[in-house]
Amino acid sequence: MASLFRDRTLGYSRRESTGAAATAAVSTTSSCRYSTSSSSAALSPLPSPFSDLTPSLSASDLRETAYEIFVAACRTSTGKALTYIPTDRSPSPSPSSSNSNSSSSSPSMQRSLTSTAASKMKKALGLRSSSSSGIKRAEGSPGSGGKPKKPVTVGELMRVQMKVSESVDSRIRRALLRIAAGQVGRRIESTVLPLELLQQFKAADFTDQREYDAWQKRNLKMLEAGLLLHPHMPLDKSNTAAQRLRQIIQAALDRPIETGRNNESMQVLRTAVMALANRSSDGSLFESCHWADGFPLNLRLYEILLEACFDVNDEASIIEEVDELMDLIKKTWGILGLNQMLHNICFSWVLFNRYVATGQAENDLLDAADSQLAEVAKDAKTTKDPAYAKILNSTLTAMLGWAEKRLLAYHDTFDAGNIESMPTIVSIGVSAAKILVEDISNEYRRRRKGEVDVARSRIDTYIRSSLRTAFAQLMEKADSSRRASRHQPNPLPVLAILAKDVGELASKENEIFSPILKRWHPFAAGVAVATLHVCYGNELKQFVSGITELTPDAVQVLRAADKLEKDLVQIAVEDSVDSDDGGKAIIREMPPFEAEGAIGNMVKDWIKTRIDRLKEWVDRNLQQEVWNPQANEGGFAPSAVEVLRIIDETLDSFFQLPIPMHPALLPDLMSGLDRCLQYYVSKAKSGCGSRNTYVPTMPALTRCTTATKLWKKKDKTLNTKRNSQVATVNGDNSFGVLQLCVRINTFHRIRTELEVLEKRIITLLRNSESSHVEDFSNGLGKKFEISPAACIEGIQQLSEAVAYRIIFHDLSPVLWDGLYIGEPSSSRIEPFLLELEKNLTIISNTVNERVRTRMVADIMRASFDGFLLVLLAGGPSRAFTLQDSQIIEDDFKSLKDVFWANGDGLPVDVINKYSTTVRDVLPLFRADAESLIERFRRSTLETYGSSAKSRLPLPPTSGQWNPTEPNTLLRVLCYRNDEAASKFLKKTYNLPKKL
């Protein structure tokens, strides 16, 4: 950045001038003096906070009056008589100048500008000095003969800075000499300068009538502004002097008055002017005149004087001689009614406004304004003057308005090229706001100051406002990007684009802006990301509310949102690590996106939809399933193959979903599929019956003839019940033995395939991008929990159903209705064994080999139960003697041999296990009646205690045969064709002696 302070063109330094003479005038013409107006025209200043003056007062009018006040104040600051020094000291002086007095002027005005040390004021304000220690003056203009210019005075520099021509300057000085000559010893503060100037000059003193008319009107308008429109004290409307002055000015503006002499019109004007200028609050007259110290006229005039501190050739640079010039400018305070506090306000505004007007390129000006504003802040705490407060309020409001216009959207205002100015603009905005709130606001004073942190509050507002604006712009950008890419394959959804852009904005905020704003707000980054979080969250909420199914776009958006939220929260946590609450307040401002939850809910809906479809499919296809082993290759149902295929495809589809939580949602899917398979098994075995469906009810004990009829009745009832149950079960071909075997094969196939599926799930999970090592540490949620058990239970139930159906239903004619009927020796077990072997062959050829052994074992157990039922509950058509025991034992051995099959059948230990009960009971048939009776008595007494001594109770039928159980012993006695048994039963239970 170029230095604010450039080399001047008014002269050259003392080191560069050899033998320079005394002060020389700058002989530049008026047109040459205004040659810098083009640079002034390029300025774009802010409207003055000191309000507009009368529309008839132009900027040129104010500037010329300000210069007149400056010259008058400086020439009389020493208290000496005003004298005139001509400014044109060319080798051939003009006649007008040779006739002028040559008395010395004010020393401060005439002090030469030479090479000086660096400006103290610039150093205090942080303004950099130019590279050379002095000011290089330019060589003379062509009209001056090319001779080097001599070092000029501070007064001459001020004339050039304020763009006042030499002729005008000369006229002003002549007037001041004449005024001084007539008012020796009086201070300039007791003079109304425009009035005295009107008194001194007439039309002949000007080059033409038009210049004279403009000059007269300007002075009259200044009197109007200072005495009528903006007086030092409020003016009563009935004031006659004011009414008279107003009439005079209005008349003079239409028809110029004659000036330059002590005529009647001037006397009338002077009387009215002095009456107003010398007013006081108590009616007395002031020694000094008040014509330019009313607000805001005085501030506008002073503002123009302060602007003269800027180089006319470089509007963004403060002249090197600012210290000397400022000392002279401050001498106008007496006329303008100013003090240090008002100076600080004005100078702050001038520095700030010049920074704005020159394109905001020179940050040194902004820093200087900020430094000066710190002085204003100190002043504001020392006074409660309402007039000062009003000026302060208007000035700071203007500065704050400009700053906040940029800070409320600082993302649009600042970039890499101007970011250096941001800290100072923030400082100015915050300082202005603090003064306005803390030192002017009545509301603030009514509250405890500790309750309001103005700086933090303003920064909070800037951050939230700017980021909301930036977010809205990102929304438009993302929408435009989406429209531009709509014809491309797989364009990103708007909110996915937005999430990426918001993440980049948050990073930029955290890296560039937050470090600057932390000076005033310790958790600036946290506030920023919280704002972005809320903005994006609102958009996401609307998006999620409109989602009806899990689409790739929805998943992309939600995954992008989830990543964005993690990034924003991380920034907030890091920014708040030193806060008292650990960042909880900021986090509370960031309601969770719950993107994972939204994805999870949609995936759960996706799972539910597919599970419901699968269940509907199971219902529909099981109704059509025929369970025919000939029609089904492999011996299992096609519906099972299809349901397993659907499950496999569903798992594939699930792991292809672009979601970040496969492991978390897998248990939901597995649970649903598990329930569907359980439902399939439950539906498939429904109506197939069980073991109890085919086992007949145990008949009551009897030996009498009538009892035989009763038994036949009961037996008929038993058969009717059994046949009705079988009819229910076997109402159609789908419940035949072979069909049941197909069901068993199907359940076994499902259970086997589940193990394969579980292994495949582990592979799919391992290949999933969202899986972690801990996801494989346990099997929960990755295995089928209930369907394998349902398959095992179904196989067991149907295996028993098939076994007991074959023994008690299909082979009933050769077992129940044939075995040991009448004479045991003539109705032995061979017919039953033949039919049994045929059924075993069919079962072996139909059932899968993995469940074949179990089914044969169930058939063996059923045949053993049937064999015992014939012996112990076979009804009155059966009776056994001691000699029949060998036949029974031999038959039972033959029955076991069928299942042993010479070693090719069931293992011996399995046969022995299931034949234990039969082997324990058969010895009872070899025992004589007396020993059986004794054992029965002993067993009954052990069971019923002393109450059984007088009369043995009739033991209930338990169905659990045991050689020591009373009911089993009693049944052997009931079917014993023996006299001793008959007498015991007759005596004990009054049963008939004959069967």
C-alpha cells in the first residue's frame, strides 16, 4: 500500500535549497489553483452528520467563509494589530502591491515550511510518514520564469489546500488590515466578519459586477445562517432585530445593497446584526459576537477546515505539516465556539469520511479514525451536555450505519484484498455502538451495566446476519448448480451441494473471520457455526418432511447433512473449550439434524415394506403349495427355495443402500426376515397334527362281561375320536405321510440354508464401508435367532406326528386290531412287522438323510408305545398267561430287530434307550399272580400311606408305565388269565372273576 504522505509540489526542502532566500510567494493563477478540482470531484463522501445548511449555501460558499475565519483567527492570535503582507513578491511588483503596507504578519502564519521531524500527530494516530524528512516543493510554473520556489509559509500552504486564489486571499488580507486599523486592540471574536467585510469592499474592488454580487450574497447568506437559521442561542420569533435582518437580507438578495461605505443601508444592517450577535440569555450584551458558533454551522465550517489537512494533489494523504496546520486551525475555536471534545468528534468524522470518500483504499486513515474515536469515547464519559450528546449521536450513528452496512454482510464486503481493514471497521462499529448505548442511551443507564455486553452483542448480531445472508446466497448458488447439471448423469441434490458449500463457508469463517471477531466475542466461531447449523437444519427439516421413501437423492442429502453436522459441532466444541459451560450454550443452539435417525427411519420403513411383502408372499404361496415329493425336486417345497431367494436378494439390496449405518440397522432387517421364516414354518406345519393327535385315550380297567360291552363302547368312542382327528388332519392330500415328509425336508433345507446366509451376511458386512472391527465381535443381529429353532421344533413335531400316525393310524389294523387278539400264540407280531418295514422303506426313500435317523427313531418309539399299549390297555379281547410271556418277549425282540436291521439300522444304544420301558415292564408278565399282588400292595401302600391299609384305593391311570407303579402292576393283573388274580380283583375292587 502506498504511503499516505507523498512529496509535495509546493517547494523543496532546506537540504535541497542552497542559499534559499526568505519567504517567496506562490505566483500561481486562480485557474492554476483550481487545477486539482478533478481529484476532488472523484471523492464520494458520506452525507455530513452535522445536517444540511440552507440550500442557498454552496460548498464553495462555506469553504471561502471558513478560510476567511481561519485567516482572521490566525492573524490576530498574537494579540498584535493586523497587518498585511502582500503574497506576490515577484521581481517586478505590481503597483497595487507596492502600495501595500509591509508590516509583519502573524509569526505563526509566516513561519517557513522547512524539513521537519516526523509529525507527532501522525505518529500518535498511527499514520506513516513519507520517506523523506522534509517536503519537496515543486519547481515554479512556466509563468514564473522557471526559478525554484522558496519555502512557503503555513498560511500559504493553507491557502493552497483550501483552493483559494491569490487574488481572493489578497482581498481578504486587505480587508483584515482595514478592519484592524479601525478597531485597534479589539479581538476578532468581537467582530462579525461577514458584516465587516461588507463594510470594507465595494463593487470597484472586484474584477466584475458578477463576482461582486456573488461575494455580497455569500456574506449576507452567512449572516442569515449564523444569526437567523443556526444561532448560538434559540431565537424568539418576535425578535424585531431578527425580523428586520430577515427583511434586509431578502431585499438585498433581490437588489444588492451598496457596500464599502458607511451609508444608511449599511448602518441599518449593522444595527440588526449586532443586536443579534451580542445577545445573551439574561438580556445583557456579550463582549464577543456570536455569528458562526451555532450548531451545526460551526461544525460544517470546522469540518471544511479539517479537510484542508489532506493534500489537494493526493486526497488520501495527510500533509506532512499537519501538526503546524492543526495548531492554526484550532485557533478558530474562539470564533466557532468549539473545544477539544467537539474537535475530537469532527476530526474522527473527517478521517473516517475521507477513508470512505477515497475508495476505502488507505487503511491508515481508518486506523487513525479508530484511534481518534477512542478519545471520543473518553470524552463521552466526562460530560452529559445535551448539545454535545446530540452531535455525538448524529456523528456516531452515521459512522455506525456505514460500518454495519458492511459488517451485517461481511462475507460480501471482505475478501483477500481488503481483509486487513476488517478489524478496524469492526472496532469503529463496536466503539460507536458502545458510546451510543453506554453514554447516550437512557435505557442502558436504567439497567445495570453488567447485564449488557454491547461489543459482544453487536458482534453476535454481525455474525448471525452475515452468515444468514451468505447462506441464502449459497442456497441460490446450489439451486443454480442443480439446474445447470440436470442433464448430466446422477446430478447432486441441492441440499447435498449446499451441505458441501456450507462446510466450506464454516471453514472459511473459522480460519479468516473468527480470529478477527474473537477480539470482541470469545466464541465467535461457535456462534457462526451455530447460525449455519440452524439455517441448514431448517432446510433439511423441510426436505425430510417431504420424503416418502428411501431414494438415492434422499440418502445423499442425509449423509451430506450428517457429515456437515459433525464438522460444525467439532468447530463449536473446539471454539468453546475454554468457556465456563464447556460450550453447552452453543451446542444447545444446534438442535441435532438427526440425519442418521432420518436415514434409519427410512431404512426401517424400507425394511418393513419388504418384510410385509415377503409375509404376503408366504401367505399366498403356501396356500398353493402341494407338498408333493414327486413334483418337488430334492424332496422339499419350491416355496422354500423362493423365500430363501427373496431373503438373499433383500440382503443384497440392503447392503447396496448408500447408508453409513449398515451394522446398526442390520439387526432390524435380520429380525424381520427371521420372523418371516418363523411364520413360514409355523404356517407350513399348521394343521399337520402332532404326537397326541394319534395316541388313543387310555381305557378304564375292567374284567366283567358288562364291562366288555362298556369297553367296546369306549373303544368305539376312542376310534371315532381318533378317526375324526385323522380326518381333520388328512382332509386333503397335502397332509399325507409323504406330504409331511416333504415339509420335514423343507424345514431341514431352510435351517441348512440359514447357516449359509449367516456366513454371507458376515462377508457383506465386512465389505460394507460403514463397518468397524467391533461389529464382528459378537453375533448379535447377524444371525437368525428364532427361525432355526422353529425349524428344529417343526421337524420334531412333524417327525413325531408321522411316526405316531403310521403306528396308531396307518398300521392300526395289524397292531391294535390284530396283535394278541384271542389266543396270543395265533395272533403274533409278524403282520405288523411286515407293514412296518414297508413304511420304513418309504420314509427312508423320502426323507433327507440328515433327518432320517430321527424319523426312524420316532417310529421305533411309537411302535414300542403301541406294543405296551396292546399289553396294558388292549381291552377285554386280550388276556395273557404265564406261558405267553415268552411269546411277548420274542415278539418284542423281533420288533427291535427290525430297527437294528442287522447293524444297518439304528445304533444299539439308541434302540436300548427307547426300549428301556418295555424291557422293564415285560418281566411282570413272567411273574406269578401272588408275587404281582404282593408288589402291588407294597407299591400302593408306599404311594398312599396308612390310609391304604384298610382298603386299597384304585390307582389312577397315568400312562407312564413302570414296573413299580401301582397302575402298571394292576393292569398286568387285570390282563392275567389266572385264578389268584381273579380272586384278588374280585375281593379288592369287586371285579368279575372271569374275563
